[in-house]
Amino acid sequence: MSIQIQNLTKLYSRAGSTNQRAVDSISFSVQPGEVVGFLGPNGAGKSTTMKIATGYLPPTEGTVLVNGFDVRTQSMEVRRSIGYLPEHNPLYLDMYVKEYLRFAGSLHGLSGQALSNRIADMIELVGLGREQHKQLGQLSKGYRQRVGLAQALIHNPPVLILDEPTTGLDPNQLSEIRQVIRDAGREKTVLFSTHIMQEVEALCHRVVIINRGKIVAEGSLDSLQSATADTITVIAEFEQELADSTMLALLPGVQHLETLGQGRYQLTADRQSDLRAAIFRLAADKNLTLVGLKQQESSLEGIFKQLTTNQEG
């Protein structure tokens, strides 16, 4: 009931140029009863890794075991073991909700009263009661995601792989689906990707951060915060946009500068730097009106930006 990835590499052939290395010799595992967030910027290799783990793509090198089965040689056993919600949720929009779930369940060998009971359970679990008699094409994006999650769960798989499962959900729906994932994580192996950092903080036992095909961090949120404790982040807000923001980047100890808009700038520096005092002195020297200055504690979002932005270029 686990996911074990060892030295996984995926190359894509590109005509007239060197092969693109979408995933570059990564290794990590997800254990039963564990919910792991798989994070990274667009194009980092998350979806490619998930597609390999579900048997949709072959690996170029390395080993992937899902529930003890090898994706190369035991693809059908792997597919029976997982519930998968891909990034772009594929649905037959002319089918009705119950019809589609019956179809999905039948593909996994369910039938008769057992299938009908399971469909009813899934409709209740993901909150599709009011929409259960509609065609999929009539549903909002959020409700389509719920249908996708229901089909991933309908055969009660030991492993769940969810690629952006909460896309398109409103705040109320987010809370409900988070609870579904949290409950599933008590007895299943769950790997899911998301760009919503609050979701990861609320659900995950561990996170794996990937950038440009390589894992740049792995561990609990506490351990990642400890690993990045040598930096501080300060938000400086001026009355108006600076004509030359590079003056901030040149302050002693600054490692990264991000323009947030409307006169706001986010600076990351080593913890030994007296950054707030330096910004205040700069504003005074340059006759700039400083209207806000706040030091932030390390958040997952800040850690994510630091680990993925600093690797670019």
C-alpha cells in the first residue's frame, strides 16, 4: 500500500535538439496512512511523475513500485491498486452523474447492488446529492472535480494519486474535499499535487518539492522551516512604485527581490542582516515615503518560492 520511486528519469525526444529531461533521477516514497503533497512550479515534472506512477507513461530509467507492483511489468495490477484524478479531469460530458459513476465502477469489476451502494456512498461522500441527476456537461467545474474524485475512489483503492484535485472549487467546497482527502489518508496512501499552500499545510504529513525535474526539498513542514531558518523575508511598501527597484536588491545580505505591485516589494535576506533598518535608512537617504515594513515568518509559500526561484537561471 505504498508508492516507492527510485532514481526515476523521464526523457522526451525533441526533433533537432537534445532530449528534454522532464524528470531527473528523483527518489522518494509515500507510506500507507500518509498524505504527501507534491509541489513545484508549472513544468517542474509533477504531472509527468504522476503519469508514470499510474502507468500512463513509461519511465526512461528508474523503478516505480505502487502497492508492491512494478509499473513497467505489472501495469494492470498497478492500475487496479490506484485511484487517479489527472490534472485535466477527463469526463464524458453527455453522460449523467450516476451513469458515469456506474461506468467507472464497472471498469473495476463492480456490479449489481454492490455497485449501486458504492455509487450512493460516493455521491454522499463528495457532496453530489443535488447534482446527481444532471448531465456532466451541465455541471460547474467544481462539481466536475467532485465527480472526478468520486470515480477515483469508487473501487476503494489502497493508493490515491490526485493531480490538482481542488481546481475550480469555491472555499466551502475546498473545506469539504479537504476533509474527504484527510479521511482517505487515514487508511490509504495519498500523493497529491496542488498550488494552494494552505491546503498542503492543512492536509499533509510531508511535502516533496520538485523544480526543473529534480527534488529540491523533502520533509515535514517543520523540518523545511528549520532548514530555511537562516533567511528572513521582509515586505516593504512604499507610497508609489520605485523608479529603480534594484537599489533594494543591492542592500547588504539580500538574496532575492520580488516586485508585488502597488509599491510593495518582498525581500529575502540572510538572517544576520538588519534588513528593516537598512530599508528605513535607504528610504530616508532617497527621500522615499515608506508606508509599511513587515518581517514575515517562514511560511510554506515563502519556502516554496525560495527553493524554486533561487534555482532558476
